Amino acid sequence: MTEKNEEKLKFSAEISKVLQLMIHSLYTNRDIFLRELISNASDACDKLRYEAITHPELTQGDSDFKIAIAVDKERRTIIIHDNGIGMGREELISNLGTIAKSGTQEFVSKITGDSKKDMPLIGQFGVGFYSSFMVADKVTVVSTKAGSDESWQWESEGTGEFTVEGPLPSKVKKQHPDVVFSTFEPPPQAGEGIKRGTSVILHLKPDQDEYLDTFRLRHIITTYSDHISFPITMTDGAAEPQTVNTASALWMRPKSELTPEQYKEFYHHVAHAPDEPWLTLHYKAEGKVQYTCLLFIPTLKPFDLFHPDRKRRVKLYVRRVFITEENVDIVPHYLRFLRGVIDSEDLPLNISRETLQHNPQLAKIKEAVVKRVLAELKKKGSINPLSREAAQDSAQANASQDVTDDYNTFWENFGSVLKEGLCEAASPREPLLEVCRFYSTAGDGFTTLDAYISRLKEGQQNIFYLTGERIEALRASPQLEGFAKKGIEVLLLADHVDDFWTNVVYNYKGKQFKSVTRADIDLSAIAGEGKAEDKTEAKTDTDAQVLELCQRIKTILGGSVKDVRATGKLTNSAVCLAVEEGAMDFRLERFLVEQKQLAAASAKILEINPQHAIIRSLAAKLADVEAAKDIEDIAWLLFDQARIVEGEEIGDPAAFTRRLQGFVEKSLAA
Ligand code: ADP
Ligand code: MG
């Protein structure tokens, strides 16, 4: 190389912010930089091992994957080297500088600049490669992509810019004469001595000498990276490299040999997440389909759970060889919070990622895994949250309460994702519903459907629910009044997905789901707590005056309503809206109109409460010709009021205001 072939590039804005946070890091646990770099090295080896199944020439002469760590006390550097897939120029630029991984945007938007507040954020978000700037003031990455004979160098001090240089076979050798390439023997066919893989060279900050101590590094590796399935070696000056980790696939080891710490570290690696696993599920299936499964559910909600380009993060291995973790349908979308590894004994090794999609063996594994995960969730949540008092005197009262609270955390994080499964035809609905939690009118906390069913009133055939934007608003809805009077429990559903699954799931254990907004609900058949009033409710339906009033209001409102009917559903309110059985519920319809999937909202049924003072006085005035204008205005006001309560648009806000103002003026003048 004669000319210096170097390009200066800028980090993307998000990455710059992450870097600033790293450089000024007061983060107490700096040790994790090594775990992150080893984790990347291991991923790179996994990727190449997969590529080599179809392109064996890529690893020819050097098929033993390894990760080598070398310390150079004189130069004050640590080098993390792997003979994995490597990166070319474009990859160095995008992977280490311009393309932020999903969730980075959200992470960055939460950075306040106040390091005390920001540090815990790092703990919630894996920052990967950039964590090297916690200990280094300059990082050099030299990489040679498998199959290429060009080396490229990336370098940065972490302040806004990085350089990319190459191709530079000879130069690298000059800059890093002994360490980079002495760790491995060069393969015979690479005449120039170019090795594939990546070396990350950390030039330590002046106060980070502790990381030059190989005992210290060994300790970090055994603490955080023992589970890495490739050997990790350490060299200190002239000494022979020594393997530091166990270097076997952790998921193949018997449960009894593994400690919670080891599971946790493996989780950090496989999930790229820094929290604790909320659930660890490790088992070997030895029936018709044979596979080993080590899956985790995170404690914290991952940033990209609802991100459009989120990835499913369960890695597929075939007999210990990593195949893929993207675009493979090994866990359903509604379990996309699962992290971990599934290792099949039966799938062919040279299966291509494309044909995997339609592999019947894989479909069987998926089905079995879903079943197992749901069973495990059922076990975790098996204590009924509304019967806590009952558990209180038992010896395990405390323990069981913990389990319950624990499940609620899970539910708050992932409940709305899990409920997406209810909309999928292929998902096992009953087991899914069994592990679902719902807010209800029976208390402040969550309930299960089984607990709801145990509280059914005599004669009650339905599981009643009400959907809407917020739980608190739902609790105040007039739709619930008649149910509350009779002590009939109603589920309160405020997740968007609730609008959808309630349209496709009809029943649970023989009880039909029914929205309380349905016009055909007759509560008189259900034995309630306020029995005395039941008869009057039934009678008012036939009240001739009320029927006449309904007719009159219907004439006034014309095409704006579908019908006007008396209901026994209300107590304090005069009116509410309802829809026919089989019609779309309010919120779903609004959503589809917003999305332009429906041209316009349909006309609703206006239900009136024959017991209400306003309705009674209106009915009494029907014959009074002079009152005709008032009746008309009141009919519109009541209808608009019902629409407002339901969050529907009112047709003519100006007319509404004019009418309301008229009545206010009248009442002030009186
Ligand atoms: P993550 O590992 O979560 O993707 P990182 O910040 O740790 O994020 O790494 C960013 C990307 O850089 C990786 O996804 C990978 O494509 C690339 N990379 C990092 N280290 C290596 C390496 N040793 N070999 C090959 N590619 C690497
Ligand atoms: Mg990483």
C-alpha cells in the first residue's frame, strides 16, 4: 500500500448519543464490555459455521472455531480475536457506525443527560459493541470476511467520527505485529498470511489498567462467558494460550449441573438483554420429535416488542450447529417475547433457511413448544389473584402472594402480545385463555376467566365484557349500571387487541362472551342481588307510554339512529348506545373507520331508561303540543350525550351547543 486509503465517516445520531453515554460512563459494572465483545465473537463463529455447511471452502484449513484474548501490557491493549464470519468494508460501516439496532431510537430518546438517571437505562438496554468505550479511549477493529482476502480496519475514539481504511494486508501486520495474527497459525492457502475473522483492539483508558491483569480477565470470562460454546483462550505475553471456559453447549448440559447464575449469563448472551429471566424453561423432548429447549421470558419489556422490524429471538440449532434466528417460524408471533435456543436432533443439517419455513418437523416442534410454554405459564400463574385472602392463613401465604404478583408483572409486560394469539386460527385458544388476566368490576386487580366463571350469578350464561380506551373510564361507563345493580361481574378490556379477539373467540368453557353494549341483553333472567326491582323492570318494557316515546324519538332522530328501545340495563343514566348482536363494537368500528377500512360508522341503537326522571317527564309530555320543540331538543341532547359518553362523534356540535345553551338559559331564568 502506497497511498493512505482512509475514509472518515460520521456515526449516526443515535449511535453518537449512545457513545457519549459510554465515554462518560459512571456505570459501575464496566466488566460487561468483555462479555459483549465475546458474545459478538461467538455470534460471528455461529454465522460462519452455518455458512460453511453449504460452502465448506469458507472454513477450509481452519475449521476449529475459537475466540482468543490477548493482553499486551506494554501497548496497554486487549485484543479480542475470533475466526468467525468477519466483516467487509460495508459491514464495518453499517454494523459499527450507521445502522442502529432496533430499539436504539427509543433508548436514546430516554437519555436525559443526567448520568444518575441514565445509567439504569444501560442496564435495560444491551449496548453491545459500544460498551468497549467504557474502558477504551480508542478502539480498532481489523476484520477479514470469510472467503475474501482483503482486510479492513475500522477505528474510532468514540467521538462523533470513525475511520475505515483498506484493503490493508501489510499495514495491519505492521501496526499489530505479534498479537493479531500470532494467535492462530495462518491457513496454508492464504499466502499473504491473511486470516479471516475479526480482531477488536481496545486501547485502554489511562485509569483502566486493572483490565491488563489476566487473572482479572479470566475471572470476568468465567463469570459472564463460561457458557460460550467455542473455546475462549487467553494469552499473556509469551505464555501458551490456555482455554478459560467450559466450551460446551450449555443447553445440552443436565439441569442439575447448572446454577441460576449460569442460566442468567446464558440468557444475557442469547437474548442480548441485561435483565434477569422471569421464566427459565429447560427441557429435552425425547418423543416423536427430539429437541432440546432452553427458553426464557424476560423480566423487563424489550424495547422492540411492538417495533415493526422486531425480530423473533429464539435461535434454531440443529445438533449444536446454529442455523438461524430470523425469519424462522419456530415460535408464533404472540410468543415473540421468548428468548433462547431450540436445538433439534432430527432436522437435516444442510437445510436451507428458505425451506425451513415449510418443514413439517419444525411445525411439530413449534406446536410442542407452544404447548409447553402455555403449561408453564399456567403453573406460574396458578394462584387465583382474587382469592388471596383465602390463601392468607396457609403456611405459604407469603410465597403464593409473591407468585401472583410475579405473574401480574409478566402480564403487564406481555399480556397484550399473548392475546394476539387469540386472533390466530391455529393457536390453542382454551390454554391461551386459561393464562390470560383481565380487569373486571369485581375488584381492582386482575382476574382469570375461571375465577370469573366461579362467580357467575344464577341463570347467567355469558361472560360479559366492555371494551374501551382506559380502565378507569370503563369503570364509570353507564353501560355497567344495570350489571352493577345486580352484582353481575363485567370484564373491562382496554387493550387494542381486545377489540379483535372478542370478534373471533366466541366462548370459554361453555360460556359465551358477550359485550354489554348489545341491545338484546336481558338481565331479568339473571338472579341478581337487588331482586325486588326485577319485576318492575320487566313490566316497564310493555309500558305503552314508553313505547310511544321511543317511536317519537326515533322519528325525531331519523336516520341517525338504527332504533330507539327501552332497556333495563341503566339505573342512573337516562340513555346509552347499543349495537345489535353480531354487529361491530364501537371502538373496533371507530378504529376501522380511522384506518379507512370502513367508509363510515353505522347508525347505533339508542337505549332509554324508562325508570329515569327525564324519560318519565318526557313520556308524560308527549301529548302536549306546546312541548313539541322541547321534546325534539331534548331527544337530540340525550342522543348526543350518549354518543359523547361512548367516545363517538356527535354529528353537529354547533346544534348541540345551541340546544344546551338554550336549556341552561331557561333554567337560570326560572
Ligand atoms: P448485537 O450483537 O446485539 O447485534 P452489537 O452492538 O454487539 O449488537 O454489534 C453490532 C453488529 O456488529 C453485530 O450485529 C454484528 O453484525 C457486527 N459485529 C460485531 N462484532 C463482530 C464480530 N466480532 N464479527 C463479526 N461481526 C461483528
Ligand atoms: Mg452484541
